Amino acid sequence: MAIIVDKVQKRKDIALACKEIFFQNGINDLTVSQVAKTAGVGKGTIYDYFKNKEDIVFEIVNILMQEHNETMHKKLKSESTTREKIKVFASIFYDDNEKELRQLYKEFISISLTNPDKEMVDFQTAHTNHYYNWFVEILNEGIEKGEIIDGSQEFARGLFVMAKGMFISSSVTNTIDDLKSEIDKFTDALFNLIEVKK
């Protein structure tokens, strides 16, 4: 009887098997041969499941993002105010549990800025749009609950990129000592303006 292989699971297994070498070497120094050796499969098998090494990295990112999304949903449910939900949403940029995602994000930004690849840009655009829309939903819920003033959703883009910008700045300069504190301070200042006064 022929063995039936779950191709989706096999793809995941191969990507996860090489996750550590990706984090050690980065995308530029990762080779398909390394991936095959680490995953315990032949090089040809890798090409049965992935187009190239970037495709392997996309799979790693997708797996990590799914895990992050599940955790984020739980964290957001535990917060009662829009202000705190926004702070939780930005925690990806400083939470110790999100180190791997931040490392991937830095790698993607670096490659996108120095050698933009359409596939990578499209991939990042899709993820950014997903998180931005989720972010807008949080603000819209706050407006519907009468917690923040109508029109607050106009701050969505600025708030959304503020945390990213602070993260990038803290990664490449010595201008931000405590990223969480800076993000919280900015968020609190804005919410002091847009929260409905009781």
C-alpha cells in the first residue's frame, strides 16, 4: 500500500526543521543544501515543496505569524479598553516572546530596502494590510462602544506605523532606551485626546 503524504504538513515540517539555521545564518546565507540536510531529506525533495529558499522563509514566517495571531487574539480578549488593546497590539516590537518575528521582520526590511523582490514586497504588503485592517477594527470597536470619539479611526495609519517606526529607530540608533515605555507614552498622549470624557 502506498504511503500517503500530507503535503501541507510535510512543507511545514521541512520549514520548521530549518528554522534555527535561518535564524543563525539569515536569508542571504541560507542554502537549499543546508535546509535539505537539516530537514533530513534530499535536495530534490525540497524542490517538491518549495520554489526557492525565499519560499521556505515565507513558510516559516506564515507559521510564526499564525502562532502570533492566536496569541494576540487571546491577549486582546483579556483587555477591556481600546487604549490597552492598542498597546498590546504594539507589543510585538518589544515582547521577549516575539524575538523571532522581530528578527524576521528586520531581515525582510533589510532585503526590501536594498534589493526589493516583487514576491517579498507582495508578501509583506499582504501581511501589513492584514494587521492594519485588524488594527482599524480595534479602533472602530472603541468608537462603537463610545469609548473614543468618532473620527479616531483617522489616526489608524499614524498609530500603526508609529510603533514600527520606533522599533526601526531603536534597532539602528541609540535614541530609544525603552521601546515599550516610548510606545506607551505616545499611545497614552493620543488617547488622552481621543477618549470620550466621562
